[in-house]
Amino acid sequence: MFRRTFWFTAGAAAGVWATTKVNRKLKQLTPESLAAQAADKAVEAGHRLKDFALDVRAGMLQREAELGEALGLEGPPVDNGQDRELPAPRRRAALDHTASPTTTYSIPTISYNRNEDH
């Protein structure tokens, strides 16, 4: 008799547990629940995107300050209408602009006749 009572109780408990699990899953799959989950995910993605944009902005301001310091542009702005002078260049220009203007360059001619060599 004790065995039958034990197995009856175990079966009833398993049935209650399975029914509860199925009902929870069905509630998660209702249209209202799916819409709420999608809205929560969108809000979370928006927060992540905002944090990323703030990190990018902070990095941009830091890099801008480093470049301004390296170029000697850090200083109070001139309000009297006069332009500030640019700092002297630190490197030589890559192109030599002192070449004589009489230098001629030859451009190779290429035939674009579609009927050639066919």
C-alpha cells in the first residue's frame, strides 16, 4: 500500500511540475509577451548604443586634444580679428615643388580600339 501511495504522489507531483512548466512557456509565447520582450531588447540595445557613442566621443575629444597639443594649436582663441600663425612644419613635404616648370612629362599612349587584335 505504501508503494502505491508513493508512486501516486510522485506521479501527481511530476504532472503538476510539467503543467506549470508548459503554462509558463505558453505565457512567454503570447503576442503581448513577445512584444514586451522585443521592446526590452530594443531599449537595452539603445542603452548600449548610447554608451558606445559616449565612448567614441570621449576618445575623439582625447585624440583631438593630443593632436592640438602636438600641432601647437592649444591656446586661447584670438578675438581681435587677426588670424593666428600656423606652427612651422616639422617634416619636409613629400613632393618637391621646387622642380623646374619646364620639365616635361611623357604620357604613354594606349590604343583603345576594340577591333584590334581580334
